[in-house]
Amino acid sequence: MADVKQVTLTIEGRPVVVPEGTSILEAAKTAGILIPHYCYHPGLPVAGVCRMCLVEVEKFPKLAPACATAVGEGQVVHVHSPKALEARKGVLEFLLINHPLDCPICDQAGECELQDYTFQEGRADSRYLEPKRFNPVEDFGGDVLYVTNRCILCTRCVRFMDKVAQEPVLNVSERGDRATIGIHPEADLGGHAWSGNVIDLCPVGALVSKDFLNKARAWELDRTASVCPNCTQGCNSILETRDDTVVRMRPRANEAVNQYFLCDQGRLDYRWLERRDRAELPYVRAQTARGGTELAATDWDVALREAAALLNGRRARVLASPMLSNEALGLLARVVARTGGTGVFTVRTGDEAPLVGVPDLALRADRAANVIGAELLGFERREIGAVLDGLGADDVLVVADEELAGLAPTLPAGVRVLVVGTTVPTWAAGADVVLPITNMAEEEGTFTNLRGRVQRFLQAKAAHGLARPSWYVLGDLLAAMGDGEGYFTAADAFAALAAAQPSFAGLSYDALGLRGLPVADAERFAAEPALAGAA
């Protein structure tokens, strides 16, 4: 491929060098200058309809829309010149004519671009004295409500459903000052797996989430970089918490994985992170006064010592969840190797739903985050009815955050049970030892997606009770068994994994950053041509 020609220009007095064909708006970003805009989004076709990104370019006869104007050699661009500021102030004044100004009750308040730009560049008072026109709220289906009065007709939602989702159920109805976003009379957004992205794309409070409605204000939320755990795509996400409770999941941009989007299955399936039946204390089986046994709460040192004694001289049959991190699965693999046991896992599946306008992006059939990581670390995938095949009296069944939903297995006589999990499955109530661990919102770690890309997720909230991070618990368990001294950070656990497993060689938390990197043999996970070429 020939080298792309570079163009040099000046934006607000700062020299900028960008590839030929870059828009002025994107070029300004490289210089740390944000040009106000509404209709433009890097993941959508350019429309140039809002006129909010008007800038002054020397020797141009009139103001130019920065989103639709390519850079030119030697251009001198003024973003904040009096002429450009006055034009944008006029745009904002027109947008506010019928706007309800309901910021105190609007879910978008605090993260609304109309609010931000009006404060930054708009008029201090209104010159409009006529009655405002009001329209009813519409249910667009799925998770989406349309608050007509707040709409500024940027058409991001229309272009997403038309060009990216390729389900053109939205349009601009009517004309002029009566124009609104309309929906097909015989269709809605409820039947499309990716329609919730219109909520993220909306720069104001016109499209809102039914799920998030009235839950929190933007300034009450803590935001943490994470990875959607609900399928093997590994979409980058943001977990938002309020008072240590997960209340929303939104997409985080990563061109190599999910661009700017997140499916509805991923964004709405977060409540399991707040389950009330959590394992919060370590337990060991103890004698009762009546001569029987029961699980009794204990401290961590005792529980780890009992778990190590349980595994001593027995084979560990590890039933692991593919929702566990690479760090946890790597340590479980060491338990398997040390005891001469085996490791298996099962995966919940569903229908695949591609986002047809984006290459290699889909809600995947495997509904678990770390299927590839489990396979790379030596765990065998099995059907749910066969996960316990071959279990014998000399085995210890290590249930690693797996519940086997819908299955109530009968264990052979003599089989001992060690539960390492966020919950204690009903069928595993006869466990000998329970070691409570945190879920992915409460710890730091990595997942490996279906293309072999290793990606970090960060801790978003505090743990329940005395639960500890999975890698911490398993490191201490191995230490109690005489293997190592445990780990104090997730980075240390990952470094040990990278040193021991060829697929992860050369990787580290610093190298991964928040974008991720492929494993050493990632080429074998390349996309199928039919899906890679979908566009």
C-alpha cells in the first residue's frame, strides 16, 4: 500500500499534521481542540445537517462545516473567531426555540451536549417570547423512549439504523420546524439486537433508556473501564455504579473489537453482578453437637488450609466457568496439573446476531466472556450433561463459579466437593469447603475474546462480605498446597501466567493497556471471510 500523503495546517494557532482526506473536525482533535458538533459521529456517515461545527477557514468565502470539510495544505482554521462563535450561537438559539428546558428532570442532564455547548457558547438569555410547542413521548420499542421536545434532529439515530444496523425503521417525518424523528408504522426497535445504540448516539435527552430512566444523575455515577462479559465478542464497555451498585453498562470505543457499539443483550444483562445470593464468608464442614455435619463459617486461613488438605493425595476435577478471568483459569490449571486431575467447562449458547454494517461484530452464540481463554489454558469444553463424566471416588470436584443451571447432578460416593465461587449452587450444598470470590465487577483481570485478543477489565465496586478476588484466593490455595507464595496484585498473577503459558508470552498489563493485544498464536482465531467482509 502506498504511503498516505500528509497535510500540514494550522488550527487555532497550533500546527497539525494529518493524513490527506482527514476532516477538519478530526484534525482538530489531534491538537486537543474539540470543535462543537451534534450530527457528526466517527462511526456514522457524515450528514452535515446540524451546522454546529462551523469554523472560519482563511481564504474561504464563508464558514465551513468542520465535519464535512477535508484538510488542505497550508489551511489556517479559526474555531473560536468572532464570526464562528456568532454562527454557532445562532444555531443554539434555534435549537432551543421549542426545547422544553427540562434539565432538572432530564436523564441526560450532566452529560448533555446541548447543555454543555449552550453553557459554553450560547446566549445568556432567550429572545423567544412565543409559546413553545409540545409533543407527547413515544415508545420506540425495546429499551428506547423518544422524548420529541428534546430532539435537535441531528439524525444520528436514523443513520445508525439505516447504514449500520441496516434496518431503516427510523426517519425524519414532516418538514421545517415541525420535523420530528418518525418510526415505521409496522416496525419498532424492539426486534433489533443493536437498537439500544441510538440511546448512546443521541447527543441530548431525546432518546432515553427505559432501564436507566430515573435511576441516577450523571454526576452521581462512578465509571470504570471494563469488558462486556455476556458473549465471546469481548466488546469494550464502561461499567457505571452508584453507591457501589452497577446501574448501567455502556460501550467503550475500540476500533479493533466493537468500534463504538454494544448489543442490547450485553448492555442490559448486568443485574447478575448484583445477585443477592452471594457467597460472602469462607465455610468448612464441621461436626455438629448432634453428631452430624454442617457448613460453618470460619476465617480464611482455616478455609485455605482445609481446602489444601482436601486436595492432598486426590485428583482435582475442576469444573470451571468460562466467565472466570485468564488469571483465575491459569491458577486453576496449575491446581489440575499439580494433582494430576482434569479441567472442563460448559458454555451457555444462544442465537448469533451480527451488526451487519460493521465487519466482524456480532452478539456471539457462546454467551460467556472467556471461552477462548479456557481452551488456551487446557480446559476441555463439554456439553452440560457430560461435564461430570468419569468422576470417581478418589476425586475432588472443584466447582469454580459454575452453577450447572437446570442440572441437579448426583455425585458418586466418596467424592469431595470444593466450591470456589461467587455463589453456592443448591446441588453443591454438601460441599466440604467454600471459598467465596468476587465477580468481574469487583476485581481486576483479563478475558480473551474469540479472536484471541486479551483485554483488561478494572474493578468497579467493592466486594461482598469477605469475598476475595479469584486470582488472590487461588494463589493462596496453591501456596497452601506448597506451590508458590500467592500474589498481591492481578498484574503479578498475569505476569506468572504469561511466563508459564506460551500463548500469553510477552504480554503484560502495561502492554495491554485498555485496548488489549492478541495472544501469540492469534492468527488461528481469524474471522471467517464471510463475516469479516460483511459491511
